[in-house]
Amino acid sequence: MSRGVLITVAVLNLMPLIYLIGISFRAPQLVFVNPLFPLTVPLSFENYRAVLSQMDILRYLLNSIAFSGSVTVGQLLLAIPAAFSFTYFSFRFKNILLGLVILSLVVPFVVTYIPNYLLLAKWRLINTILGLVLPMLGISLGFGIFLLRQHFMGFPREIIEAAMIDGANSWDILWRVVLPANLSPVVAVGIYVMINTWNQFIWPLLVGGGHPRSYTLTVAVQIFYTSPEGSDYWGAIMAASVLASLPTVIVFLLMRRKVLESFVEGALRG
């Protein structure tokens, strides 16, 4: 009974994806033919050719890579030392600060849109990749700090003490001892941040939607949907959506086991 429920739920969750892919490979005149059977034969690549000819996919792809990659690297550079400090150092208000870090997870990013936008406008960073990246460095940072801290707490302290006896300082212990032994959770956090950033839409539209040179793929798909070329061209819209989603799907499928194992292990240690 439970297996049947799981299969039913899985199919229901996959149906939008199946229709997305199926319609993207349909000829434009067949989009609304046989709506109960999204996959048709033979496959047509006309929608993809239309998207590649009407959208600057390469520029938008590079913008998305720069955006998500910069946020991912920036968050890891902030989360790793912070998690290490909360694990191995004792300082005043440590528990209070850790509580505030975790509490930050319940604050929606949307409530910071207006102050962040006004600040970026003052710094003349609207319609720039840097303007997109800076405010995003704090989004879900508390999650990364907490998860890495849970893994760091399970690292044998005897090894830390042995490294200190050998003369290693805090940075040496972090980058040469603790971090190499905890690459799996670090990679998992990086993938989580990358996918979350890649899928952002409102923030890139608000800050980078004023000029095509700063469009990310998610924004470019929306602009294409509202343009005269794509307003009634449903197959091309589906094809553009597939191209925008494909990189994150590939990354997750390749690394899903490492991500799930790290999240579960971190939860058990907590």
C-alpha cells in the first residue's frame, strides 16, 4: 500500500516535468493535439531552434553561471570559517550568536528587497552581476553554517590537538585538517546554494531585469514569454524552460547521493 502511494505521488510530481519536456519536442501545430499524451513521435527540434535563434542563450547562461557561482563560492567562504569558529572556539555570546544565525533562516529574503534595491541604486550597481550577488551572500547562509557545524562537531578532537602540538595555527587546522575530512558536506552545501541561486527569479528580475546584458536564464525565459515572439509560441516557451532548468537538474542527478547523505548525517548528528 505504501509503495503504491509513493509511486502515485512521484508520478503526480513528475507530470509537470513530463509535459514540459514533451511539449518542447512537439511541432508548433501539434502542441494542443492529444493533451493526455504529452510525448509524441517523431520528435521535433523546431522549438529549440527557434529559442536558440531568438534568445542570446550563451550570454544568459554565462550570467546565470556567474551569478550562482559567485554566490556559492562567497557563501562557502563565509560559512566554513563561521562553522569552524562556532565548533572549536569559545567566546562571549557564542550561543546567542548561533541562535541568531539559525533565526535568520526564518526571515524571508523578500522583506529585504526594497532596502537592498535602494542601497544598490545608491552604489550604482543596478543591472550588474555584482549587484545581484552581494545581497544574496546572506541568503541561507545560516543553513550552511549550521550544517557544517554539525559535521565539524563529529571530527575527532584528538587530531585537532595533535595538529596544535605540531605548531599548526587555527587557519592551518581548518584548511589542512578539518576541511579535507569534511569535503562531502561542503560540496552538499555548495550544490544546495547553487541550485537555490540558479532558480531565483524575482531578485534577478528586480535588480538585473532592466538591461538584456544582465539577464539570467530565469529572467530571459520570462522576458521571452511576454515578448511578441513567444507570447503564443508555447512549444518554444517550454523549450526555453527546459534549457534553463537543465544545468541544475544535471548537477543534482550527478551529486544527489552525496547531498542526501550529508543532509541526513548532519541531521542525525544534530
